[in-house]
Amino acid sequence: MTANHQRLNVKALMESAAKTPTMAEVAAKAGVSKMAVSLALRGSPRVSEAKRKMILEIAEAMHYRPNPQVQTLMANLRATRPVEMHSVISWITTFETEHGWEEHPVSVAYFKGALLRGKELGYRIEPMWAFSQGMGGARLSDVLQARGINGVIIPPTPNTDTELDLRWEEFATATIGYSFTQPKLHRTAANLPDAMATALQKCEQADYQRIGFVINAETDSRVNHSWMAAYLAWQHFIAKKHVVPIHYVPKNTPIERDLGAWLTKHKPDVVISPYREVYDWLPELFDKRVPEDIGFISLSKGDNGTAIAGINQQDEAVGAAVVDLIVGQLQRNEKGLPTTPKIVLTEGNWTDGQSIRSNAPKADKKKPAAKTKRQARKKATTAKS
């Protein structure tokens, strides 16, 4: 294909895109007002389900796409005035009990972030237990539709084989983390590979040589092996004498059971782990002073204290990001399972702590201090005289 032919194709594409119909044309075709079209495109419950479906089908057939400049203008207007709650996004939990998810601080932080972001955008986030009174996927879909709820968030599930048989084609959906695996949805997650890379960099800056990693099978599966992948990649480039095998704890096994044997055999001088308990066990169970005998870095540091160094995963930001995914779909009238699922990663923050030694550079033993050099010169001069 010649360059000129390529330019012609691009020109044709641009001309075709410029012919996008207006909202007024969609309204005329549907026999409704422009306001009705706008409300239908936003998934507003102020338009009946039958009328909304009719308008959306016509808009799709006409290849209508919202004007991005108008969307930007409306977003700016909403940002300068109080937002009216106009819709509900369901937060569907799948634990054995209705409030089981509330026992997990990270899940609660996700919800808080989603709640605040939803309020900013005019959406109310409401928890709904998927198994209330034996409710199955079909019944749950009916309830959501009856309430005019078109957006669904699946927060972290208790295990990676949790299933929901919703009528996915009726909803804009997204999930948090990697625990909900089927079907494939848009998702938000903390940038765990980057968190591990940061932790390893901090260890190197503090001159740790043997860096160990502790994780169990359940957690590793729930985070899609993200931490392990980054850790093993880093090990590939270090001296073999410094490689410490991962303390990988099998399912249904206490983390501390073989931890002491691993510490004795492989002698790590710092441990990286998402478990706060390891920090407590090092002195209590294994007589290891932190950081004098061994350092510790948390991969999931939820507080701002100085006792433990590590990564604050910014869980509320992860929760806020999943709302953005849902609202974006609703505004674009996208429902059903995505053809190309998106993953939005949020960056964590490193926070210093007392669980690792200072990373101040050590004096170079090969170079004598200035005072020592002067003394040597003085002795040499005295000997010559």
C-alpha cells in the first residue's frame, strides 16, 4: 500500500467520523425530546425502561456518539455546584454473611473510597448481599432492574472461585482486585508489581544483601501472583549467593509454622511480606530484634505510623477508581461484558518506618579519613628529619 493510499484512507475515516449524528437528530428519529435522549444516555431512572431501550437502540443504529466538548463542559458545571444524587450503583458482596466483608479493613477502605467518589459524581453506593434469603443471580438481576440500578461493583470476593450468574448484558460492571475471576470484567487494583519493586529498591538502599519474601498460597492467588512475579524477576539479576527462596506457605497452613526453619536455613537480613503478624513474630517467636537483627517491610501498610516501613496501597483511591469505571460506562451507554477488559492500576506510597535500618551510606573503608591521612603525612615527615 502506498503512502498516498494510506493518506486517502485516513482522510476518508476522518470524513466519516465528522458525519456523526447530533442528539437532536436522534431525538427526532425517536420522536422524543433532546432531554429524554440525554437522560436515556445517562441511564437515568427518570426515563422508563421501555423508552430508554428504544432510544438507545436508535442511537446505536445511527452510530451516535456524545460530543466530548459538551461532556467536558457539563463536567465542569457539575464541579462548580452541589451534585444531586440521581442514581444508585450497587456494591454486591459475596461473603457467607451479609456483613462478612466488613471484617476486612481493606474492603472497608475500598468502600469508603467508592462512597466518597460516588458522592462527588452524584451517585449513591449501596451494599447488597448477593445471597440474601437464598437470592440467586436471576432474582438479584430482577431486583436491580426493578430499582433502576444499572451499575454494579463486585468488590473483592472471599475466594477466587466465587461465581455470580447475573444477567451481565443489563449492567455496567467492574470489580476490584483479582479475586473475582469469571467473567472477565473491567477492574481496578493497586499496582502491586510496582510496590514490590519499590520495597526491593529500599532494601538495596539500606544495604540489605539477603532479601526474603513471605506469602501464602491464598494471598498469592488473590493478587494474581503480582508480588511474586516482580520478586522473582528481581532475583534473576542478582548474585546467586544472595538469592533467598520464597517462604511460600501452602493453603490451610499457619504462616508461622515453618517460618522459623526458613529463617534459620536461609538467613535473610530483611523480610518483605503483606502480613503485619510477621513483624510481631520475629521478636516474639524467633528472638529476632527488629531492625537490629533483621529488617521488615510491609507490602500492605494501612496506617501512617512509623513503627513499620512499607507501602500504603492507597485503598480508598482504588475504590474511587472503580466508580470512575462504572460511571464512564454509564455515560457511554456501555453495558454487558467488555470485549477488551481494562485494568486501572493505582500507585501506592512508600512510608518510612523504624522496622528497617537507616539507608545512610556507609563510610568507604578503602579510603582513610582525612585526619588519618594527615597523621600519616606527619609521621613520614618526622621520619625523614
